[in-house]
Amino acid sequence: MSDLSFTHLDPLGRARMVDVTPKEPTHRAVANREVKKGDVLAVARVAGIQAAKRTSDLIPLCHPLLVGAVHVNFEIGDDFIAVEANVDTVDRTGVEMEALHACATAALTIYDMCKSADRGMVIGELALWEKTGGRSGVYRRDMSGGDANASDVSDTVTNVVES
Amino acid sequence: MSDLSFTHLDPLGRARMVDVTPKEPTHRAVANREVKKGDVLAVARVAGIQAAKRTSDLIPLCHPLLVGAVHVNFEIGDDFIAVEANVDTVDRTGVEMEALHACATAALTIYDMCKSADRGMVIGELALWEKTGGRSGVYRRDMSGGDANASDVSDTVTNVVES
Amino acid sequence: MSDLSFTHLDPLGRARMVDVTPKEPTHRAVANREVKKGDVLAVARVAGIQAAKRTSDLIPLCHPLLVGAVHVNFEIGDDFIAVEANVDTVDRTGVEMEALHACATAALTIYDMCKSADRGMVIGELALWEKTGGRSGVYRRDMSGGDANASDVSDTVTNVVES
Amino acid sequence: MSDLSFTHLDPLGRARMVDVTPKEPTHRAVANREVKKGDVLAVARVAGIQAAKRTSDLIPLCHPLLVGAVHVNFEIGDDFIAVEANVDTVDRTGVEMEALHACATAALTIYDMCKSADRGMVIGELALWEKTGGRSGVYRRDMSGGDANASDVSDTVTNVVES
Amino acid sequence: MSDLSFTHLDPLGRARMVDVTPKEPTHRAVANREVKKGDVLAVARVAGIQAAKRTSDLIPLCHPLLVGAVHVNFEIGDDFIAVEANVDTVDRTGVEMEALHACATAALTIYDMCKSADRGMVIGELALWEKTGGRSGVYRRDMSGGDANASDVSDTVTNVVES
Amino acid sequence: MSDLSFTHLDPLGRARMVDVTPKEPTHRAVANREVKKGDVLAVARVAGIQAAKRTSDLIPLCHPLLVGAVHVNFEIGDDFIAVEANVDTVDRTGVEMEALHACATAALTIYDMCKSADRGMVIGELALWEKTGGRSGVYRRDMSGGDANASDVSDTVTNVVES
């Protein structure tokens, strides 16, 4: 992590909130090996879980509901981090907005923690991947090649932070 | 609006929060003429403005600051709505996270209000477009063709809801 | 809208949050034709719906519950705007506080957006109009003339912004 | 307090949040001697102070600012409680929305705590009483008889809960 | 209250939020007779009740649930105030986090209101006292001497502010 | 981690929010080696930082201010975890309430994540350790043995989760 200044991580990789200091943005670093060190993904995961719970606070016409299980996971590629969120509920309505909100907030959190190193990041394609258990039947996004990932989660969405 | 059921709009196009009822998702409708009717974009604009103010509540390591002016605007294409957010502040730190959060929340709000008509929507490319007035100088995203849109706003981001 | 400066609306009537600039308050403008243009009522409607969802956050001894449908409507008179909120729930408790909170917040939002044009506005009579489905039976406010408006909503309240 | 059931107060007059139980609404009780006992006004005062701090969260186009001093006071009449809120700030913008929001929320809190005894209460006239220190000069509501109460607070508003 | 400056209480013992002014911290005052005067405990009780409702907002992996009854009570000793919180729910999960959060927030509120008089206060032992009705059976903290206080509340916790 | 069921961690030690399932509480596990694995401390750190920012939302008479840097650190002993929070600000008031709130919330978060393994945990002594830069001069808690830890942070508090 020699030439990168992740100002939200201390030298041991622990999250901190710091006063902004002059800094030199460097080259592309999203999803590099450095990011795996430290708390970046743990912080983004927490942010996503909390966002799922507060979705109806932020999305005006979204119904309040009691979120059940929330999982936020990451896949780290050479120049991207893919974010996947699964949300379950026993409530009467779907939870795709909760999953989308979790995913978007986790991605924004990654962006926030890495922006001092790379301001050219893009938060790409956010979409519903799979929805089960609702009144309108199972929804599964059409993919070239098939539906390898037919899990039993309620609503799953994915997002990508690219650089 | 005959064959579309925007359950978040009443027959006069006014926003409402409704109990979820059985409905038939139909074909692509994002950004069609129907969406311009009613409150959809007004609701999304409010959601974006409020999200800008609450950014540090949702993004864990983001500093609290007092947001100044916030503008959220839309460009409606044949099969997309582009969302642009500008945020100003007199504070010591940048406001790109506030602009990104406003943009993402406005796009999620559009998605929420249109999802009963089209579940295949994608929230695409969210990126910082321009940043001025910070310590690290002016940032302007590199574009094929030039920088037509050299405004004097602080931080501008764009987002797209496609279908 | 020549002689009025609604600083929360841009020239096309879209909501924006602006830095406060010197301005000349003019004459009475609440509920004039100008107010119907633009986003004022749409913003107030969103504010009311969101307030209904957050009632137990603001009113200390109010129980949390999952709000179902929320409708906020307006009647525009010559020198007033009447605000009516209906809230439904499937929960075990009543929702009159949610309806009252929605109504008060929508009225305050109108006040906020119009105060640059008229600082003499008054937010008048806020009262429960009708309550159905609770354990204590149907409540209907005693009115001179009769109960024309015996709808089947749960809790309905009204409020008035006068000038 | 024999024939009144203030379900939000325990027998010693301490606030509590209780499960809703069957109850018999009785006659008018707002602002009677009973209400002075116990925590009602203390709870309403806290609710008003907290609401002042969260105004920009609830009123969509209201700017965030750092509230300074907040005072919420009550005058108890035979069949009404008058609520007065004063808010100070060192910020660049006015704080009348914060004072109005404090007042409305304190009144709603009184309503909530007394509604089991009297469902016919009305929350009346909410208006700006006095505003000082802003760019647009001193504002003082025109009153029949004079300006007895020319205090030096920034923004003062009043509200009334009548029964 | 001659030699103590409780800056959060006015001369009549009513809560207020005040601008910070130079002040002389004096000697130990927590839980003295002065504290009983005025709104201190009423404000702390409200803070605890509201905290119970917002627990899942603050504790990241805590599930949202609909809190039922909440009681926060105090025992005032010579140099301490003991805080006890009971929380009920009809939800499927336990509410000990809600009770702990209520207790901690009530204690912090007492600290905040008394810190101008005594900066050496300590918030001591916060622990679960009793838990009933959950799947894991009744839990009761082992005490020297027996279980005098076998109430039927769900979850009870205690906390102490010492000086 | 064989005989312990940290239900908030998946087998790889990543945080998740899960539906509550029947579980057997076992023996003391706070601060054991297992806890160091996984996200427990990272989640608690995020919770503490976010709580610092939202202090005035939870503590009724606490002034809103713009928190600067926040650090939350842990010391892991044989049967305890000590929590230390430092908060800086450029604002005019002290930030000890923000530091205390961060510390308490981080400790409650640890409790929440470990309570399935040990319900007998106690959250102990929460106190102000050091305060600098305020109007009332430097405060440093009197300790047996000296002031080894005379750092230059503004407000530092400590807390302990014992088992």
C-alpha cells in the first residue's frame, strides 16, 4: 500500500473517520489487492445492512417493513468489485428495494473509502437478479448462457464498482 | 396510461403510498411518455435532495457537513432517464458523496415507482462528472469529444435508469 | 409569477434547495394560482407521506407501527390550502397520530416553500376528522350540516394553511 | 385523576410507553389540572427540542443548520395549552422553520398523550410571532393592542391545543 | 441549587437546550437532591424510550422490531442514580438490546445534563437482569441472596451513573 | 470456533444479519480468540463512528455539531474488551458526549454480536478519560499511578465489556 493513501484506513487497516488533509490522488486502485486489506469491505457490508433496514426512510413511497436476514457479499476482480445483496423477509411485500438500497449504499461506501486514491471510479449496473416468493412469481434476470445461480434467497441484486 | 399500472400514482398522477395489490407487470415503460405525467420526477427530485442532506448518516465514514444548494435534474430519453445532481457547500470538504448519494437515491426512487410496470430496469453508470473548488483542483471526467458542460457548480454526478 | 419569488422553485417550477439570498417579501401568495404551478404540492405530499412513516421517531410515546397506505390531498381556496391525510394500517393500534403528523408536516412544507413570498401565513385548525376500525368504535367529528364524507378510510385529519 | 385514563402516565405521573388496551374516552381534559401533573409537558418540551434539531430531515427543502438554544414553554388555560418555541442560531439562515417544527411537534405530543381522554382536541393557529436578526429585518406579527412581548429571541412561534 | 449550575435547566427546573457559556464545574452533584428537581429524570426517561424504538438504527446487526411497552425507572441513592429499563414486545425475537440501549441512553442523558456540575461521573455496570418469554427460556442474573425481583416483564436491564 | 455459535458471523467470519434460530448459549466467549476473527470489531468500530455523528439525535439536550475525526479502538484482554473512543471537532463546544456515545454504542454492538454465546456479559465503567481544548481547561481523570497516556486528542473515553 506504499503509494496509495487510503485516508479512511489507519496503518493497520482499521477504519477511522479523519479530517480531510491535502492528498495526491494516484492511479487506479479500486479492487486491487490493497483494498482487501483492512476494513473496507467490512465497513461496506455494515453500511449495506443498515441501508436495507432504512430503505423506507430514504425512498419516499417505499413501504416500511421488518427486514429479516441480510447478506452483502463481494467479488473482487482485477479492476472491479462486484457487490451482491440478498434480503429476506416474512412481510407481505417484496424486498427488492431493500436489496437494491443495500447494494447501492455498499458500493457508495467503497467509493467513499477509495476516492482519495482514484476519483475516476464508476458505480455500474445495479439490477435485480432474482426475486422469489412474491405474488408475481419468480423473477430471474435473463442471462446469456443460463441460470447457474438459482438460489432460494428472496431478492438478490448486484452492483459493480469499476475503475 | 391504459395498459400500465403505476401503483404509486393515482388516476390524476398524484403520488400515493399504497398497499400492494396483485398486478401484472407489463412491458418496458421507464421514461416513456407516461412517466412524465404525474409526480414521478417530482418525488425523485425530493428524494435526491433529502438524501444529499443525510449522506453522512448512510455512508459510515463520510463526514457530516451542511449542504448548501442542491439541484437534481432529469433528461428523459426514449428508453432511459438520466439523473444529474449538483451540490454546493461552503464547508471545508468536498461534496461529491452528497451528489452521488442524491443521484443514486433519485434513481432508486424512479425504479421503485416504475417497478410495477417493468422489473427489468437497470440503474446504470453512476460517476462523478465534475468537481470544482476543492483542494485537489478541478476534476472533470474525460469524455470523448470535449467538455461542453463546464458549469461552475461544485460537484456534479450523473446516473441513468435504463430499460 | 412575475412579482413573487418562490425561491424553492426554479423558473420551470421544479423544486430545488437553494442558498438563501436577499429577497423582498411581497404580498399574500399562499394558495394563489402560482402555487399550483410547479412542485409545491408534490413536495408537500411527499413530506407528508414520509412523516407518516416516521411518526414514532418524532412523537416520543407514540408506538412504532408499519404504516400501510397513505394519501395526502389538497384543496386550494382563494386564500388557503386545506390539507387532508388518510392513513391505513393493519396493525393493532390506531393511526391518527400518523395522519396528524403527515398533515402537520405537509402544511409546514407548504409554509416553508411559500414563506419567502408571505411571512404572515398561519397554519390553522389541525383535527381528527374520522377514525374507523379501532376498538373504540367509529369516531366522526361533529359538523354543522352532516356527515357527507363518510369514507371507509381509517383515520382522516385535516389542516389548513391560511394567509 | 379519577375518571380520566392517561394511558401514557403511570400512577405517579411518570411517562411510559404502553401497549394499547381497551379504554373509555371520557370528557374534555386537555389542560385541566390533571395534565399539569406528571410528565406531559416535560415530554412535550423534549419532543419540541428534538424536533427543532431535526427540522431539515422532515421538511424537504429546508436547509440543515446547527441549532443553538431552544426553549419550549407552555401556558395552561382553562381549556387550552398554548405552546411557544424560541430558537436561536449563529447560522446564516433564519430558524423560523425550526421554531415552527418544535411547536407543532410539542403540540402533537400533548395531543398524543391526552387523546385517550379526549379525541375532540384541535391543534389550532400555528404562526410566526417574531423574527429578529435576519436579512429581511425584524418581523413582528400584527396584534390587536400592541407588542407587549418584544423579546430579543430570534424566532418565536406559538401554537395552541384546544379542547 | 445555589452553588450548582445545571445549564440544561432553567430556574424553574424546566429543560432547555442552551448555548454553552463559561461555567465553573463544582463538586459532585449526581443524584443529589438537586437532580430530583426539574426535568432531569423526565428527559432521561423520554430519551430511553425513544432509544428503545431506534435500537436497530444504531446497532448495526440488530433486527428491526416493533417495540411494545417500555418503562424506564430510576432509583436515586446518595451518590448514584440506578437506571432500570423494561421492554416488552410481541415480536418473534428478544428485546434485550432494546432494553440495554434504552438504559445506556438514559444514563448518557443524565450524564449530559449533569456534566456541567461534575465531570468525574462514571456510567457503571450495564447488564441484563432478567429475560423471559424467549426461546432459550428464562434468564435471570445470578445474584448474591436470591431473586427478589421476579417480575413478569420481558427483558430488564440496569445501569448506574455514579459520582 | 467449534462450540460457539456467533450467529452474526458466517463461517468465513463475515458479518451478516440473520433470522434468529434456536441456539444453545454456551460458556464465556467475550474477547476470546474467536472474537478477534471475523468482523466483530470492525462492525463495532463502524457503529461507534456512526453513533458519534448522531449523538444529538439520541441525547435530547445535546447540541448538534459537525464531528471531525473519530477513532474507536479496542484492547482485547483475557476476559474483556476495552473500548476507547477519541473525537475531534473544530466546533465551539466539547465533544465528550459524542465520544461517550461512540464508546457505549461500540460496546453494545459487541454485546449484540456475542450475546448468543454468552448472556452474562457486563458493560462496565464508561467514563471520560481526557478532555482538551475546551474553555474549562484540560481535564484528565485521576488515576492511580500516573498519566501515561497524555495524548493530544480532544475527548477520550473508555468502556469495557467484561464476561
